Amino acid sequence: MSYSENKPKQPRKSVFEHHAKKLLEQDKLYGITTVGARGQVVIPAEARKELRLKPGDQLLVMGRFGKALGLMKTDELGEIINMIMKHTAGS
């Protein structure tokens, strides 16, 4: 019996886990911004350019653990929902 036959098998990652890892690998820190008196923030120019944000774009505002804030273009939500639905349909 060879070593590879005795080696415990690693559980296969789901397609969703694979895509989630790819998304995390694409995370980027764009800089620091300040909250103004009216609660407004300026999104750094590099982020606006790379994410193709234009005046008038709607953003979904999400919080995590009461400490993190995330923004997502609302027109991207359909793609995310489709990905989740596709990968949970078989479970």
C-alpha cells in the first residue's frame, strides 16, 4: 500500500467556497475617508474608477459584526443572487 493510499482525504471544497475564496483574493484597501457632519463619506477616486462608480449609482450598505461597513452596487446584486441560487439548488 502506498503512502497516498494511507493519506487521509481532504474534503472537497464546494464551488461556492471556491468562488468565495476568489472574491476574497480580490479584496483591496483603497485608503481612509472621514465621515462628515451630515454622515457623508468620500469614496477614494481609485475605488470609484476600478469599481466604475458614477454619480447617481445606488449602493447597498451592509454592516458586519457592528464594526465593518460594506458597499455594493445594487445592479450587481442579481449576479450574486444567481451565483448563490445556482450553487444551493442541489443541496
